[in-house]
Amino acid sequence: IFRKYFCNHSISFSSSFRCICYSNPFTEAFLGNSEYYCPDGGAVVVGYDGKLLSCDLLRQCSGEHICNPQYGVCCTKIRTCQRPAKTMLNAVTRKPILCQYKLGLMMPCPEGGFCETKTGFCCKSQGVDVTPTPLVLHHSSAKSRPWRGQPCVVREGCEGQAACMCDSRGCQCECPSELGYTIATDGKTCERVRRRLKEKCKTDMECSSAFSECSTGGCRCRKGFQRDGKGGCKPISYHCVNNGQPLDVAGDIVMCSMKASLAKLFFSKKFNRSFHFYPGPGSNYSLSDWTPIEQDDCPDEYYCVPLFDDATRPGSYQGFCCPSPGEMKPVCPVGEPHETSSPPSFGCKDCPLEYYCHRDAIFTEKSICCPKPCISLEDIYHDGQCYPTAFYGDSCHISAQCSPMRNSTDEYSENSPLDCVKGVCACRTGYSHINGECKRMMCTVGFRGEPSVDRNNQLIVCARSGDCSQGQICDPNTHVCCKGNNRCPKGYVETGEFCENDNCDRPGALCFRAKSGKTKLCCAVEK
């Protein structure tokens, strides 16, 4: 019995050719199980030639289609976030932001968002008070995923930044070279390969300089860019709409900053020249809702053309100032547009991942496909270089790389960003790393003041006072050990409140008189 096989999608990496091929029955199985692969009423996308359209971190779905990061297939629509959380969209492409591909390495989401591991998309809580989870110690007894070279299950993923790759012989954890990873020195984990200009490379992902690519076996500046003398690539020229000249002082281009919220307004497909934008029921925003400082910092008669995220100013874009143009003809701010985005229609229908869809903020509705400074979703742009996002304890070059695993707020602690200290992401002096973020906590019970720390200067996390040393009490508000003795009866712990009219604010707390003295304390049952 002979079966006809169709090559669904081809990707070229390192001069090699890869195909994703399915037999007819397999394709029919996909089409018959659209709800499984595209939950929430979507359908898998099939091309004109009857082939399934696939996607990955290097290739997006065309048009309005959305990539399902768990299976690598394009869907007409898909469930992205659990209600009432809202989907986080790219301010330029207006597509959902991916944070995890095939249950592999989880990438950080923009500020205020979190990665929904059930779907692989970035989500943001809207109008819901999120109660921080209790601070508990994570023991090594938790089940771990396989390492590089070990058999794996695609849905479970791999440890050490490896990816679960399958062939006819089965599935095994390997380093995805097409994403710029190679085997680390320990042999069981993967690490990103970072190559400077003129160094040998195999894929674009390896090149660390912004606006660079792997060409003829080495990292070189892309077309429209040149070496800046500092190991990076700089634009040969800056372009404004209608052949306008960007603002410069003494020959230097004037850079500007723009709020990401305003950029989202400008780049929205619902935006029009009257500057009215309706993001949802009950909302009515216009350009006048932003003060001049919030709009951008260009002088009058100029406006800011955003290029990339400003790593030093979260929630902002960095760009340059252009004059108000007349003719409506789109141009790339820097570099050359992709060959598929040409006049007269331009557009971004076939814009690859190493490019982004640029739409001028004010004077044109036509979009154009322009080169990104950094290709990898894990990288941040800073001063002409692409740096991988790093977390606590990871190696780093600059503080802008260091990102907290979470960013919560409460009344008992003060948060601080991570700093790059001696090449490692660490907390600032006076702050301790706990539950994925740097905190300076204050005790609400005992002698008050700062909590106890261990010999590594880390806070001692506790669930009850029995987890702390003698002469210490477990603070029920912060779940860290504090100096002092528990003055409540056995089985109860101080809440930090004093009784007023024999009443306590904390639910379930009771008023007791201290063993010594006349002080009345609020005590809660210690679980």
C-alpha cells in the first residue's frame, strides 16, 4: 500500500533543509480534531495546496491567524488566557505574545504580565486582586523533567533549556541549534551561543550584535547597517516618511522615548486620524488623554518614531524624532524593508520573524516590514547589543538583562530590581531573594525590625514557628522568621495587632492578654 505524503512546511537553517511531512490520514486527523489543536472554536489552517500551515519561534502565522505554541500549528482562533485574565498583545503586530513553545523554556512576559503555561501565551490580570501565594520552600523531591540526551515527552518538555525533539526512532531532549543553542560543558544542559561580528556562526540567532545576521559563515551587519566601531551595527541612515530629515544636533541623531501605552494606541488597527481609540466597553481614550511629556519628548513639529523597547525605562520605546510629513508613503525607520513588502501595497502579510511590522504613528495607515534589532524572543536590546534575558543567579553583562521571575506588591515588604553584580544577577545590598523577586521585609511581630537571615544572608522562610530557631517566631504576615518570643497561648501565634475593645481585624484572630503585663494581643491559630 502506497501513501502519498505532503511536505507541510519547509524551514532553511544553516544551509540545511527541513520538512514537516504528514500523510493524508494524519492531515485528516488534524482537521477532524480542530477543537483539540485550536480550542475555543478555532480551526487549523490549511493552505491552498491542501497542506497544514505550521509555525514556530522563527516563523509566524500569516494574516490574522494565530500560532498554537503547544503544537506548532496555525489556527483561525484559539483560547489564549483563562478568564478573567486578558491576552497581552504585541503593540505593533497586535498578535498574542508567546512565552513558551512546546512546553519548553519559559520566556519572560512584558511588565505586569505572566506566562500562562497551559496555553503558552502571556496574560495579564484585569480588575482582579491577585493574592500572593504563601512563601513556601520548594524541596528537591519534586518531579523533574529529563535532561539533554534523555527520552522525553513533548507535553512535559525538558530541563536545562533543551527541547523535546522527535523522529522515527522516538523523542529525545536535544539542544535546538536553529534557535542558537549548543551543548554546555556539563553535557546535559544547553546554552545560547553568542558570536561577535566577524566570528564564525551557523544561524542568525548566534549573532549578539543588534541588526546583525549570519552571512557567509560569519556574523555581519545586515543590509542598511554598518559597523559602529564598538562591536555593534549602526544604521547607515535614518528614514522619515516623505523623505523627511530626522532631527539632529551637530550631526548626531536626536533620540527620543515614547510610552508603550501610546505606541499601542498609534499602532492599533482601530486608530484613525481623528485620534479616537476605543479599547473596550466603557473606555474612551484620545491623544489628549496623554500630556506632552507622556506622548514623547520630541520638540514641536516633530514626533517620535519608536524602534525598540527601552531596557532602561520599562514600558517605553526608544526611537528618533521625525518631522511631520506630507505624502503618505511608508518607510523603514532604519535598514531596508523585506523583499515581500514593496510598493505599491507594501504590507506585512509575509513578514518573517527577524523583521517586524512597522506602521507610522500618525501619517499613514500603510504598514511595512522592517528589520528587528534582536531576533530571539529571549533577548533585550541595549546600546547596540542583544543580550539574553537573565534571572537571579544567571550570568550577565548589564543590569538591564536581569529580570525578576515575578513582581508582586504587599504592605509588608519593599521590592527592588535585580542588578548585575560581578557578572551575576543578584539582589541589591539589604535585599534578599525570595519567591522569585528581591525583597526587603520588615517583621510585624516579635522585636519588629528586619527578619532573621541564614549564613548565606537569605531570609529564612517558614510556615510555623517550629520552622525557626529558638528565640524566633514565624511572622504569619510575611512567612519569614523574626527575632522574639511568641506571647500567645500554645497553638496560637501573634498577628502583629493589639486588641481594641477586645476585637481583632484579622478574620479568625482572638484577643488574649500577654503572659506578662497588661498588653492585649491578637492571636491566630498556627496551622
